[in-house]
Amino acid sequence: MNREFLEGLGLEKEVIDSIMKEHGKAIQAVKPADDYEELKSTNESLQGQLQQLQDTLDEKETALNGVEDIKQELQKYKIKNLKTSIAVEAGIPLELANRLSGETEEEIKADAENLAEFVNKKPTLPLKPTEPPVDDKDAGLKQMLKNMKSQGE
């Protein structure tokens, strides 16, 4: 609203002055208080604190992710150590300890028992030699004497 507009409506100067005066009071009431600059600086300060907190949060999340990676690696080492100790208990060579499968101690022990059956199996040997000695000149005579002894019993 301006004076020219009011004058164009045909209002008197005194009426225009009182309208402008009231209009000025209304505008002053709507204007921010004197503490506008203080509010602005407080807002900037709070924005800075918010950014610092966000940066700190990001750093902590990165550190937490690192901790999670370390926990996973520790779990791998624990399982490897468990496999090694179970392999020793089961009599499995250490070279085969990494071949054991399972995530829990019970699963690894069951697998170790199965593997130990194959690894620790001893071959069955024949009861007596089935072939005659090759280099012995008197082998035929010894065999005949042996047969006679066995018939006499």
C-alpha cells in the first residue's frame, strides 16, 4: 500500500496519513524483534553443532564397521583353532584340519570322527606269505620238511 494508491481513490490527506500511520504500526508489529540477529547467530551455532555431531556419528559408524570386521575375523580364527584342536584329539594329521567342515563344535567333531575313520584305518595284512622265497636253493627241501612236520602233528 502506498500514498499514490490512496490518493487515486480520492481520499483526503488527513485520512491517508492516519491510514499510513496504522499501516506502519501493523508492519512494525509483524517485523521480527530486536533479537533477530541473536536468533540468527544461535541458529548458525546450532547448525555448526549439528554438523559436528553428524561428523562424529559418521566416524563412530566407521569405527563400528571396523569392529564388526574384526569380530568376523576373530570368529574365523576361533573356528580354525577349534578345528586344529579337534583334529589333534581325533588323531587326524594337521594338514587335514582345514578340511573339517562345520560351524559349531558338535558339527566339526562329527566331521572329524568320519574323517578319522578313513585316515586312521590300518591296512589288513595277509596272515602268512603266499609266495615261496625266490633266492633260497633249498626252498623245496625246507617246504617238504615243513609239510612232513605238519602231517605228524
